[in-house]
Amino acid sequence: MRFLHTADWHIGKKLNGYDLLPEQRDAYQQIKAIAKTEKVDAVVVAGDLYDRALPSEAAVATLDDMLVDLNRQEKFPLLAISGNHDSGVRLGYGQQWFTSTEFYLRTTLASALKPITIGDTQFFLLPYFEPFQARQFFQDDQIKTVNQAMARLVAAMQAKFQEGQHHVLVAHFFAAGSQHSDSETAVQVGGLNAVPVDLLSPFDYVALGHLHRKEALQNEPTVKYSGSPLKFSTSESEDTKGVWIVDTDTTPVTVTFKPLKPWHDLVVLTDSFEHLMNPEKDYDVQSEDFIAIELTDTMPIPNVMQRLKTRFPRVIELQRINQLTVTPDELDIHQVQRDPLQLMTEFFEQVTQHPMQVTQQKWAKEALQAAEKEDKE
Amino acid sequence: MRFLHTADWHIGKKLNGYDLLPEQRDAYQQIKAIAKTEKVDAVVVAGDLYDRALPSEAAVATLDDMLVDLNRQEKFPLLAISGNHDSGVRLGYGQQWFTSTEFYLRTTLASALKPITIGDTQFFLLPYFEPFQARQFFQDDQIKTVNQAMARLVAAMQAKFQEGQHHVLVAHFFAAGSQHSDSETAVQVGGLNAVPVDLLSPFDYVALGHLHRKEALQNEPTVKYSGSPLKFSTSESEDTKGVWIVDTDTTPVTVTFKPLKPWHDLVVLTDSFEHLMNPEKDYDVQSEDFIAIELTDTMPIPNVMQRLKTRFPRVIELQRINQLTVTPDELDIHQVQRDPLQLMTEFFEQVTQHPMQVTQQKWAKEALQAAEKEDKE
């Protein structure tokens, strides 16, 4: 059979205050289109459907729409687990009804040992869990780490393997590459709470969620992170996001990456203020793109954020990558004496990376007047 | 057909800090037992399933268990709407799947005009709504009140009436009795936002939620509040809680009240401290009952809450119903000088109705020592 592997939707996530729901709806539409074009037999979502344990009403409504559309309208069997960002209880509300249309949402450890069979494949759906839950489940105080828990869980799952079937694990945890070749996971995952991929070898494929880059386990042919459908931080700005199409009827399974095109990209621009503000210079960004700016300048720039936003409306981050070469003593002292409010405004913007609001300007003015008055008394 | 009418479950509600989930589970079991004994064809829950728009995980899990049990295990068709305490969006998550087992949960105004037919009866499920929602729905700026909205909604529902069927409205709002005989609703409901029962006459029965006392419309034979299954405040201490069993195959419909027995009752005791503390006196309360105390005493009583709790462990309220007859001048000034900490402790308990905790006692002691020191300096 053939399925689509995605994860880490993080519905409801905001990017420095910018609502990502429209982007997430767009990415969802692309995923659905791929599922249809590829004629998959099922869609797998490996955890972190929501961004928060307590998602907003808008996030709940959006995810509900997507699940209804994919499963009830488009009739794709759907296999999903809760991730560490989800509340299993809240996400899982109503899950017993979902199976009526082959939507298998699993949020408890116990359910991982009740595989779902679709076509020629048994799916083991293991939600994110903490070691204490495995300790309780197996009634074994020796289980202290995810690693130890996984050894027990994999053995218990193997006992449920049916011969002649393929076996897929869907899970949400840190997995570490076997050959120390995957530097990214080696850096990111910590010791005993990383699951070595060797432990997962009984499965024909492991569909993982948790890390947002598909490259996290790039040297493992059958243990994969799908990565998130969108870039959620500047560290992901160079990523190509997408989903895996997995065919289980070859040995080993065949995996194909299908990219998603960001509606509004997340771009890091590293340049001087003068260049950035120069309309002649073409940065290959769209006006609605999310822009992180790394300023190379070494001199203070008044109203820097406000001015940058006239050219790039959705600046999500502003960083200086070089030290200022002037000390406060060298600054034009006359300017300070001439307009403390202006200086305060610039300082505010540099620290908060937001322009001062009207009310804030009023407060600043009042505070400065009070200070001046006190000074004179 | 025959159905059970309940409402205002308020799952997750606390009573002065006491978790009511165990009481709510017990009440649920009684409701289920009545549904089984009475062999009803459906169960109606007329809103306020949760106590809060953002229920706790424990509340979500508890309600989910009840709904699964009643509908999936016991196979009762279930008709429910959101009330003003619910978030329609959160409660309604997954609702499209629920219909697979005849669980009809409705949370939007539009759904009220799509009746559900069970046996010989059309059910119109109207969730709690604000006038602006009706204004938007009907695209009519003239709709300013619930009353006006209901006139429009009832007309639209009537257009969906099928001949030969009975018609039941399930709703969650203030309704006012037609004959000014129902003093309770007359007092409680305010002017234009109360729906006069005359407006509801096209229906064979109206199953309401919102007010917690079944007596709220006691002179209306076919427009009923079921009331809450539990006593949620001292004003409800004298209520008999329960559910209605409604038979639609008579004209008018036949309604029968079935009481629920509180596991732990909510009782108001009005007496003197001396009587209350006297073990000889029998108040006909169980040790786990929730007790609201109205003290008749006119003298200060040291450590009153702490001492009352030795006899009644779950005091939820403490009120003095008589004025103190001593003025501060008449109080024993020697006691004040002897032990300020003791006085402070009593004052704290009288104001907060909780005993002072160990840490709080420490803070009080330190504050008093500091004050004393300052006094001497």
C-alpha cells in the first residue's frame, strides 16, 4: 500500500505575533492535493497537530475543518497520534467516533499495542509519552528513559506482528542515527532520551514527528522525519518542506519526497541598512514574506525597525551581527540634549524590535516631562 | 416516542474549591439508570455540558466518558446543544463523526433549522446564541434581542414542520411564563432578552436549559427547565433535582419528573455556634455533605471556621445572619494585648473563611514582630 507521511502541523502557531492559520490552510491544501495525485491509501500525521495543549478556538476550528475535509470529504483513511505539543486528552475528545470513517487518532500508550491494519500493512500508533507512563504501563520501576521504554514497547509490538504484513511505526520522539553520520540529531538529541534507530529495525518504516527538518535522519532509508509543512523559525529558513510518499510493497520500502511550496516564505536577509532600503536592490522576496533581518551595520540607525518595515512589512526578527563601533561617548551629545523622546523611541525600537505605539509615545513623553521637572526642582 | 430531558451538567464545576467530578459521575449514573428503566428512545441535554468555555483536561475526559458510555455503550440516541457556559467550537470538535451513532450535538444557529427526526418526533436543536448571531444569520439589522430572534427562528422552524410528526424544541435561554404566575422567572429574567413562552406554542414540548430549578416554569405544562442534576449553590439547597421523562404520543405530551438523589447533599444550617458544635444535636447531614452555615451568634467566636470544620468537614460557606452586639471597644482589650497573633488568625478566618496555613502563620508572626519593633523604636 501507499501512504503519505506528514507531521508537526502545529496548528495555531504564531510567528512573532503573525497568525499562521492562513499559511497552514494553504499547506494543508497542498498536502491534500499530493495525497490525491499520488492516490495514497492513507495519510499519517505523526504528532503535534496543535501548537499548544490549550489551542485557541480558531485553531480548534481550523484543525477540525482539515480533518473533516481529508477524512470525511476526501475519504482518506487517517492515522494520527498526539505529540508533545498536544494535550492528548483534548485532542482525543471524541476519538472513539472517528474510527467510523477510518480516522484512527491515538493518544494513549496502551493504544500503541493495538495495531491498525490497512491493506497489507499494520500500523502501530505510538503517541508522545513520558518514561513514567511506560513505567506505569509495564508496571516496571526499572524503566527510566524513553530508550528503555522503547525497547519494551518494540518487543510488545513485535509480538503483535502478523506474518505476511508490512509493519509501520508512527511515533513522536527524538531518534538518533545509527552511524553518527547524522550530525543534526547527534547535536540535538540528548543521550538516554534519544531512541537509537537500531532499536526500530523490526519495522519496515518508521514515520516520525518531532524534529522539523526532514534531513534530521537523512542517512536512514526507512526511519524518517517528515518535518513540518511550514518553516517555523529562522533556523528552518533554508529547509525544503514537504511530505514523504511511502510504498510498502517493495523491500525495502520506497520513499519519495514531495515538496510543499511556501505561500509566503520565511527569508533571512543579511545586509547593510543602506542596501536593504535601496529600492534598486532586488532581494527576491515577496511583500508578504516573513523576513528575518541580520544587519551588518556598525553605526546606530534611528527608527530602524519602522523604516525597515516600510520596505518589508512582515519583519519577524531584527538582529545586528556586528558590534557597534561607536561608544556612547562618541554619539552626538547635542542630539541627546535636543530630543530625549527621539532617543527613547529609538532605544525602545532597538530593544523590542517594534515601533512605539501612540499610547506608549504618550507615556514616554509624560515620563520624560516628569523627569525633567524633577531635575529642575 | 419517549425521551429523557436533562440540562446544565456543568461538568468540571467546583464548589468553593471542592471538586464536583465525583458527584457529577454519580448523578450521571443515576440519569443513565433512569433512561434504562424508563426505556427512553433518546436522551436530550439542553446545554451547559461544561462549566467553562475552557474546561480542564479532567472535565474533558469525564464528559467524553459519559457521552461514550451513554451513546456508544448504552446505545441511547443523544441530542445535545451548547449552552452559554460552553465554547461551541471546543465542545463541537468532532461533532460530524458523532452522528454515526445517533449522537446529534449542535453548536451553531444554522443547525437549528435542520431538525433531527427520531421516531414520531422532529427535534429542533437550538444552541445558546447572542442576538448578533441571529442578525448575521438572517441578514436583518432589526434583530436586536433574543426575543426578536426567536420570533424569526420559530417561524423558520415551523416551515420545516412535517405533518403527522410531533415537534420538540431543545434550547438554552431565559423563558418567561405567560401568566405572570411564575414569579421566579419574572424576577430572574430581564425584559427584552426573555423569551415569552407564548412564542414557543407551536412546539409540542420545549426542553430548556439555563435556569437550574425545574420550578422556574412550573405552571407551563409543556415548556420545561429540567434544572441541573446537582445543587450548585446555596440558593438551590431546597431544590429537588431530577430529569423529565417526556412522552410525545399524547396530546398534550405527558411529562413525569424523576428525582435524583444527591450522593453528598448541599445543606444550609442556621443555628448558634454552641448548638452546631454540640455532638448531641442531630442535623441530619452526612459527614461528606457540603454545608453552608448561617451563624445566629452575636458575639465574636475565635477560630470559628477551623472549629466548625472539626464537626462539618466540608463547609462551603459561612455567614453571620445577625449583627454583632459588641463594639470593638467592648471587646476584652487584655486579650488583644495578650496575643495579637491569635486575633489576626481569627480575623483572617472570618474574612477568608479558611484556616490560616502554616506559611501564612509565619508571615503573620513576622509582620507582627516587625510592627512591634517599629512601635518600640
